[in-house]
Amino acid sequence: MSHIRPMFTIQKSFQHAKHALALLGLTCGVMASVQAQGQAAAAAQPRLADAIIVVVNNEVITRYDFLERYKMIEARLQSQGGNLPPRDQLQRQLLERMIVERAQLQQAKETGIKIDDTMLDRAMGRIAEQNKLSMPEFRKRLEEDGLVYAKFRNEIRDEMAIQRLREREVDNRVQVSDAEIDAYMAAHNAPAATAPQELHIAQILIRVPENATQQQLADSKRRADEVVAQLNAGADFTKLATAYSDGTDGLTGGELGWRSADRLPQLFVDATANLQDGQIAPIVKSGNGFHILKLLGRRTQSVLRAQDGGAGAAAAPAVAAVKQTHASHILIKVNQVVSAAEARRKLLELKQRLDNKAATFEELAKLYSNDFSAAKGGDLGWIYPGDTVPEFERAMDALPIGQVSEPIESPFGYHLILVTERKSDDVSQERQRMIARQAIREQKVEEATQDWLRQVRDRAYVEYRLDDQQ
């Protein structure tokens, strides 16, 4: 069943992986500008391009590496508008990020994590698909924008290795007990009038080292107080986050995005509970350091609820009512052998056979579908909202019962979809516990990731050679 899993997305916080996705968030135009500037800098200063500025364990970060990344970050921040933080502060933040990245890559290598060419090719293919390009078109676009394809591949390989390392060192070690699930469900079994809330928070993290001394704690607290003083004097939060935050989201202004309270550390929820939009919370201390939090927004989640009990009955706990769809599909995957046009053409032929009643959906799914459901005649069982990718869900929801769709494109190929039943029912107890487990796990993973990153940084041997190059 592993090969169908990506189609059924679990709502999971990937905050700890945002750093890996940030590379893909840059526009090709920005990348082109950065590449050109980097090449110009290298040509103008050939002697300094190879100068060592930091030693991380047994590897180095060169001035050229640093300048390339700095110009990319600078160009992205300029494209977003607003004033840039002071150059020395931005450079300090970027250099710290590069040190942590390098330490993670070394650990990945030491522990045997390897991203082979097949895995990398698949990832590159997904990036091309997201940009609605074939692989040849994607490669040509990168080269037109001044990016070296081999270098881009290596950057993606590094990001994948870091993600694998984090999954092994953090994700796979996080456990959620039944007692935690029971407590979560009891706390969230609120009346219908109390709808779940989502918070949009930005943070500036002033990190403290592992096993910090009293002096180190005092220094970090003083630094946090200085940032708050600047904010109180009218300084821009995004600018200060870029300049001072030690969090992985620092170079993106510290924004955590919209998240339900379940997916935030409880101390963040408590600290912002009485804030109005735009207000700054008092400094919060955690195991990772001092957090300066700004509430950017608050909104109520849209949840359909059904009340049990009739007239005169005691008010029953609110239970979310959801629409479920019983569907089947025939999937023709797109790959190096089967093009998108061929997959679509094949499904049109199969649909014509179905329309002519020359075969049943179950028969054709068993013969032609490219996933685990083929053995069951394409039956996917009961599907909840959010279980499938948006393209599939939209097409499925629009289908009348008993009707076969036209070929539908998704990231996994082309589908014929058949809806056999629909129902609206209360979420089962098992489903509720699964959702609770997922929410608890997301929160614990994020907290554990921040703690692990601090440990990686503190345990690395770092030697600065900036002064040697003055």
C-alpha cells in the first residue's frame, strides 16, 4: 500500500521541514538575478571566492558559498518589499543557518543516509510537475535563468538528506500515549457554540545553548529585551525577525502561518490568549530560549457540528458531522514510459467501454489500474474530506452517484473515478482518536525538532575565520 499513500494526505505540520521547501519557493527570476550577481562577485574577487570563513567540524564554508546564499536571500527579501535589516545582522543570521545545515548534512552522511539518483529523479520530477513543465522543459528553464542544473540537483539532494535525518532523529522517536489522547479529547469536547480557533503568529526566537550557564541565560534574555525595546519603539517585526531570530523561520520574517491551537506549543497559545491582532506578547521562556510572539490574526475554523439528544434530553457533546464518499478509481500513472497524453488516451478508451457496457468498472480496474486498489476492483473505501489530493477530491465531489468521470489529472497520473455511495455521519470514535493523535504528534514533533536543532548546533565544532580574511 505504500505507493498509494501520497494520494491520501494526512494534515501534518511540516514546519520542521519548511526550510527544505523554502528553496522551491524562490521564483526562477529571483534565482537568475542571484546567480548572475554571484558569478559577477566571483569573477571580480577570485582570491576571496575560495577564502574559508567558517570551519564546521571537518568541513568548511567558503566566502563564495556564503556570498551566493546571501545574495539569494537579499534578492528575495527585496522582492517582498520593505527595508532590509542591517547587512551585518542579516549576514550573521544566514551564516548561522548555513552552519546548522552543514552540521546536519555531516550527521546524515555519518549515519549512512544517502539519496540515490532514482529518489532524486522522482523529486525533481515532482518539482517540474508543480511548475507544469516536463523535465526537459524544466531543465531548460533553469539553464535559461542562469542556474546550473547539476548544482540545483545537489541542493535538492541535500535538502532531502536533511529531511530524512530529521524524520529518523525526531519524527520516528515521538510517541503519543493513549492517556494523552484521552486528555486531548476531554479538553476539546466543547459545546457546539465553542468553535476551534486558528492563530496566525510570528516569532523571534533568541536561542540559548544546551546546558546554558547563568551568564549565557542572562545574555540571551538581555538580547531579547533589546529586541522588545526596538519593537516598542516602532521597529518592524519582520525586519527584526530576519535580523535577530535564531528560529528556522527567521529569514522568512518569523511567520508560523495559520495553525489551529492544537498545532502550537501551549505556551504560545497561553501567551497570545488575550492579545489583539498586531500586539506583542510578553517574552516567553522555553527549553529552546526566549520567544517574542506577535499575534497577526485569529479566526474561527469552519466546522459542521451535529447535536445529539432530543427535547428534554441533556445536552450531548458536540460531534463533528462529515460527508463521506465511497469511491473507486482506475489510475494510469505517468512516468518515463507512459506519457500524460498516452495515460489520458487509455482512460478515454476504458471509459468508452464502460459507457457501452462492454465491461464493468471493477473488471477494468483489476486489469489496468496502477495501484493497490486494483486487486479490489479499484475500491478505495469510504473517503473523508482531505483524505485525497485536491484535484481528485474536487472531481469526486462533483460526480453524481453511479457516474464515471472523464479522465482527471492529479500529481500521480490520470484517474477515472466512480462514486458508489455518499453519507453524512458523525465522525467515528476511532477517527476522532486518530485526529487527536495526529494533532498531539504534530505539536510534539515541532518542539522536539527545535530542541534537536539546538543540540546539533551546540555539539558541532565551529571555528570562525572571518577575522583572518579582513
